[in-house]
Amino acid sequence: MFIPAPLLPGDRIAIISPSSPVKSEYIDGAERWIRSKGWQPVRMPHADGPAHGSYAADDEARLQDLLNAWSNPDIKAILCARGGYGAVRLLEKASEKLPDNISKWLIGFSDISAIHALLLHHRIASIHGPMAKHLTEHPDDAPSQMLEDILRGEKKLTISSPHPDSLSQPGHVEGRLVGGNLAVINGLFATPFDPIRNVRPEKAILLIEDISEKIYAVERMLYHLRLTGAFDSIAGMVIGQFTDYTSDRNFTRMEEMISAFLNNHDLRNLPVWMNAPIGHVDTNFPLVLGSRASLKVSSSGASLSMLL
């Protein structure tokens, strides 16, 4: 697995919008954050449009922004401005044209999980973490500070909670950290961009989170995961935040459904950290996908450590 090099003072960070349109003021805020850390922002030509329907620009324009930023030796990292939808439309052409001899940090989450899966397919680690809106509104919080630490070359990173959700499952495992937004990666299971398949024969620690998904829809995705045989390669799970959903007739909380699913399929011995501070919330801590990771869960605390 290729771990991108640390950024140095004065290095350039490109800002792209590979999915949906983003407000220009959020790109402005991301540029301020980048400058405040001693780096130089580069707003790629289609980062803030013109919008093409529900996409930040047409497919070819968004693809070229990604490839040009990736291939430019003067650009050392890439910040995705927003998720939404559209990144999956770029995967096949991007995979064909992505240079094999380049690695650099790419940052984002939500729909950007598709690009993380692309990079994992090419054995390149990437950062599931805050994007332009977060860096604009919370430039100095703990997730933004941790993002800076990763970019500066911190080799060991840990997120933890002294009070994990009571439905968490205890245990200690090591594996390769993969995953992201469940709806996005669900569509990639059993494809060339399947994040679990792409770390075999290593075991995976699977991260999942999502927004505005019904409880039964998430259960259906978990069944898809099980029916593809993916759980045979999963050593542990980090269940991030599931937000903006409503209770249904079977479960009040998403975590209750996930716990029942694990229990019904003889997965009670799988270490699981429920309600980890990752996802569509302000406390969205960055994680390095593709890194070697250690997951520890007990009644007295939960932690995920990543070694770069």
C-alpha cells in the first residue's frame, strides 16, 4: 500500500468537485484553511461550476480536474469540496488513466467514497475526512486539526471514546481499514472497485456511515454484503454516524437493527464500535483508508489506531 508523502511548507493543494455542486463560499473557506496552514490552494477550473444538472460540471470536466490535479507534480494533495452524487460516473475512465507511479493524499467522504475505492484498487491510501464546508465552519476543531496532522506526516493516529454505544461488540483485532459511505460502497461490492476484495488476503476493518437512508434499506445493504461473502474477510467494523433517518415498525435506532443483524448471522464475536464519531456530523474525524489499523472495543472504551 502506498502511503503519500507528508506535505511541506508552501506545497500546493488542489480543490476539486468530482460530484455535486458546492457553494463558492465553502471553497473560499477551504482556501483560507489551506493558506492558514502554510500551504497554497489551487482551485481547479470546474471546482465551482458551471453546474451540469445535479453535478458540479459535466463528467469529462470533472474527470479532467481529477486527472490533471493528480498528474501535476507541483500539486501534493487533493481536497474534494463536496460529496453528493456523481463520483461513480468517473471510476472506469479514471482507473484507466490514473498514473501508476504517483501517490498523493486525496481527502473527502460521503460520495467521495467511490474515489477512495478507486485509489484502494490502485493500492493508494487516502483520507476519509472533512471537506470544504467543515473546514469553513470549523477550521480549528479536533477533526480539522487531525487532518492537518495526517497531511504533515503523523505516523500513528488514534480516535477513541470512553463511552462507546452499549450495542458495541467487544474485542481487539487488526486489519486493513476500508469502507466509507455505505450506499456508495454497497454499489461497488463484487466489482473491481470492491474495497474488501482489494485488500484480500488481508482481513478488513470495515467503516460504514450514511445519511437519509431508511433502516430497512441499510439492512438490505448488509444482506448484500453478507451474500457476496464479504463477512468472511471482515475482522471488525466501525459503525459511524447514521443521520437523518426515522424509526420504523421494527427498530427505533439504526444501531438496534445492525446489532440484530449481527446477532442473527452468528457475528456476535466480531468486534464492532457503534456510533463512532465519523460521518455527516460536525465531529467527523478523518481516517486513513488503506492503512493498517487496530480496533479495540470494551465496555470501558473504544479506539481505532492507524499506523502509516
